[in-house]
Amino acid sequence: MSDTSSPMSGDMPETETKCGYVALIGAPNAGKSTLVNELVGSKVSIVTHKVQTTRSLIRGIALKDEKQVIFVDTPGIFAPKRRLETAMVNTAWGGAKDADVIGMIVDARKGVTEQIEDILDRLKDIKLPKVLILNKIDLVKRDSLLALAQQLNDRIAFDETFMVSALNGDRTDDLMVYFADHMPKGPWLYPEDMISDLPMRQLAAEITREKVFLRLHQELPYASTVETEKWEQKKDGSVRIEQVIYVERDNQKMIVLGKGGATIKAISTAARKELMELLETKVHLFLFVKVRERWVDDPERYREMGIDFPI
Ligand SMILES: Nc1nc2c(ncn2[C@@H]2O[C@H](COP(=O)(O)OP(=O)(O)OP(=O)(O)O)[C@@H](O)[C@H]2O)c(=O)[nH]1
């Protein structure tokens, strides 16, 4: 994977290639990140069992024959309470409106929840091709799947309905073919081997943030953010990465550090292991925990996460 974030225009004749954007919209935990990872064939977006972990607009880029599909992996759409949450929701819908196709992903086991109702209401006004993706079919009986598909199609005339298991890769090929075929004609916007335009620094921060998320509970993960401050390629091929985990208060810092530094050590070990797999080289990871009060109200932090600051 490349460390550059600048798109390029390909040299291929325009008529032969296609390229466009697919926005995946869904309630938190519906499986958007898992699906993007499955379609792209690599881990580009963090996946956890907790909700609302996806803050940035992270794109996965997939190639199907001569067609390039750029996925906008939107933050989970839910009722916003805090300022950061409002920004996440607005960013998600902004991404959807700029896309060529919208994929509404629904956790088939949960069915039509209040959140799904909200999404349907907002989707109605968007005049773009829409497909319904019923996910997690490995957990649901066929009869209830068909009933759910009918119920949702009664509300919105989806152009197509797919039933998939993002986790097992079941039926995801058909979905990929559909997306690829429905991209507009044009040159590829990214080089062939690029699977994400998220700069490596940010991707590395996402990985550590995922580990913070997995190890800490309750409010804390939502009050923390991770930034990569230094990225140094060593002569021996290894990489030295310095990251800061920002929290809002001193007592949160103590929690992240843990007794005798046990928690931060565990976070660091897990993040380093995954970074080594991703970069295919030795990684020296240095984590620091800093208190930055009210980082949630600081426009700069939003820019780094790739979302618009709410005015
Ligand atoms: N059984 C099963 N589990 C799945 C499937 N797809 C996703 N999951 C699980 O559902 C959980 C949520 O998946 P994510 O991909 O993080 O969901 P998301 O929609 O990106 O979540 P947010 O980041 O909160 O918006 C994870 O534990 C996944 O492993 C599936 O097809 N079958």
C-alpha cells in the first residue's frame, strides 16, 4: 500500500474504464466496515464489536475488471447528542449525497429499528441509485429474510436487494459486480495497487484507536483520540512510530495507563503487532497519553479525523 494520499488520473482511454463512489449507509454495527474490508480484500477500516467506532470517512478502493469502485465508509448514523456526534452524522450524509450509488446496509437479525426508520426517511429524498444490502444472513432464517426485504422495499423502491454475509464473504461477489457495473465511465482516480487513500499515519492511528476501544469500556473510548506525531523510516527497513492518545481529563489518563502501565502496554503490543503485519516490517511503536481538555470542541482535531467541524 502506498503512503500517498493524492489521487491520480489514469492514462487509460476513458471509454474502457469505469470509476465511481459507493456510499454505505447504515445503523451502527450493521457491518459496514466488515463489508468494505471484504470487498476490498484487506483491512482498511477498523472493525470492533462496539458501536460508533468509525469516525472518519475512510475509503476502500476495489477493482473489478476495468472498473474501480471507491467506498465511502460512513460513520454510523444515529441520533446525535454531543457535538462530535452531530458532526459525524452530517459527514455521513454529505458523503452519501456525493456518491454514484448508495448502499443501505441493514443488520438482518435486528430488522427494522427506529434507526432504520430514520435512515429510510432521509434516503427517500436522495435521488441516486439505491441498493438494499441485508447483512448477517448467516444468523437469520431465509423466511424472515424475505419478509424483511419485502417490508423495506415497500418503504423505498430500492433498485436492487442483496442478501450477504460480510463476515463470511457469502454472496458479496454479486454485490461487487453490481457496484462495478453501475459506476460511471471514466478513468481510474487511483493507482491500481492502492486500496485506501487514508494516509498511512492516519491508518496507523486508527489501528491504535481500535486497540484503545477494545480494552477500555464505558465513556472513555468516546473521550479519546489518537494521532500519529512522528513516522520515521529507519535504514534497516524498520519504522519508528510515535503516537499520542489524547484524553479529556487526568483520571482518564490514569485509566489508559493502567496499573503499573499494564493497560497502555497491552494496547501498544496489540497495535504494534497489527502494524507489523500491515507494513510487513519491524515496527517500533511509542505511545504517549496526554490530556487535552475539550478536544471535542477543537476544529483542528476534526480536520485530522477527516470530518467537518459543526458550526
Ligand atoms: N455474524 C455476522 N457478523 C457480522 C457480519 N458482518 C459484520 N458482523 C459483525 O458485526 C459487528 C459490527 O461490524 P462493523 O463492520 O464494525 O459495523 P459498522 O457498521 O462498520 O459499525 P460502526 O463503525 O459502529 O458504524 C462486528 O462484530 C462484525 O464482526 C456478518 O455478515 N455476520
